[in-house]
Amino acid sequence: MPRERLTQKQRQYVIERAQGCCEYCLCQAQFATQSFSVEHIIPLDAGGDNEAANLALACQGCNAHKHTKQTALDPVEGNFAPLYHPRQHHWHEHFGWNEDYTLLIGLTPIGRATVVALQMNRPSLVNLRRVLYAFGEHPPLYEQA
């Protein structure tokens, strides 16, 4: 049975709700070198759907590394933890920045597992953050919807 595609209206809603930022690493679409995707937080194959509560804006790096993962190993506690869910969790409770705002720090098992699984401190992203911070464009003023 063919899957129903997302409508342009759904995509636009997700982009606006995310304020043009990846809902995982907070990379800003306006400065990205690749297009962003509207991704399924819970994959369709795992019972997810096309409802707005299951959709998130993701940069290509986070989207590709997340793929169909829903859990990952917390490197501190050594247990599996659920990945960050943009509709159920609050970003600032699970993530923070280092002093120069180049590295994302996982503050909880969910945050740490997500940082590792999505490789949220990829060298290219760290370099972009460094440049944007120097120009006063990072971190974004992200208010979670």
C-alpha cells in the first residue's frame, strides 16, 4: 500500500514551527550548505504517522544519522536511552553548549545518547558554529513550540 506523501502545507507548518532550525542540533537552514528535511520522529515503519506531532525539521546530517533510530547508548551510564523527541522533550533540558558555543553537550541520558547517535558535533558543523558565533549569528534564538 503506497504511503501518503506530506503536503506542502504540512512541510511549511513544520518549517515555521521550527523557526528554520534543525530541531535536533539547532543548525540554521539559512546558513546550511544542504537542504533540510521534514522527518518522521517515529519512523513510519515503526508505527509513526504523518501527523504534525510526529514531524520535525532536520538538517541532512542529523536526519541521515538518525535514520530509523529511536534509542541509542548513553556513553556515560552505558544504558540505552530514547533519542530526543522534539514534540515530547524540551531542548534546553537535554542539551547545552560549551563556553564558545561550538560543541553541543548532552545534559541527560536522552541528550547524551542523541548527541552521539546523530553525531551532533560533526567537524563541519562545529566549524560552521565557530564562524557564525564570530559574526553574532549563533546560537540561534530558538524557542521551542
